[in-house]
Amino acid sequence: MRDARPVLTQAVALGALSLLVAAAVHLPLIKRFGRGEFRESFFQAAEYPGVRLITRAEAENLWQTREAVFFDARGPSLFEEGHVPRARNLPGVGSVAALPVHLSKISRDSTLVIYCEGGDCQSSLALAQRLHAEGFRDIRVFTGGWEEWQKAGLPEEKSDGQE
């Protein structure tokens, strides 16, 4: 039993040290959480049953098979610089803004894929929530966004405006 005491002490010390290092490395993130920055950024899945987060591979498959309509939630200038081919630009759709007329031509049962810059961009989630409120029921948010699409070397399209 005496031989186990130093090993146990070292294990506890190592665990405590690991917690301290992790807290130090993630201190900016912990501070942001403490300020409440994340409370509004994530949606409750129960409130939006038709909205799900997808990976690049899933987005790429839906794009290749043409099984979904893609929406780019970034601003027009970023969209014009480059976007997923065949994607439509639908930036900054707030709760009071009118939806574009071309959305009325899309079936509410269609699969929609929404993306924005990637990383901590929340535009795609906001747009997904708005489209869900408008009656669309199969909405997928590509969390990696444009940044991950580009890094993977997938096809890009540039434009001088809307379709």
C-alpha cells in the first residue's frame, strides 16, 4: 500500500497540472463564455427539428448529386469573390426582412444547405432559423463553411451578381 501512495500523489498532481494548462490555453474562450457570448449563438435542436449540422463530406455529396439547393449566407461582395457553384446568395436575412421572391419557387420540402465563412460564423445558423420559420423543413448547415470548402480544393464559382 505504501508503494501506491507516491504513484497516486503523482497522478493527482499530473491531473491538476493538466487542468491548469487547459484553463490557461482556453482562457479567452472561457472569458467569452462567462460574458454570455455563446448563449444566443447556438440554437436548440428541439425548436428547429428540420435543421441539422453537416460535415464537408456531406455537403460535397449533396452538391455533387444535386440533391440540395445551396445558400451562401455571406455578404454579396464575398459571394462574388467566390462561392460554391450553383449556390444562391441570401445574406443577412433578419426576422423583419422580406424573403427574396425566388424562394417562393422552392418547395418547402426541398433540402437546403446553408453555409457562411466557417469557423465561428453564425450567419448560416441565423438564416437556417429564419427559413425554418418560413416553413422549410429539411435544412442543413455546413459548419465548415466557405473556408473549409476552399481548403479542400473543391470547385469554386465567381460571379458579378445574383443569378
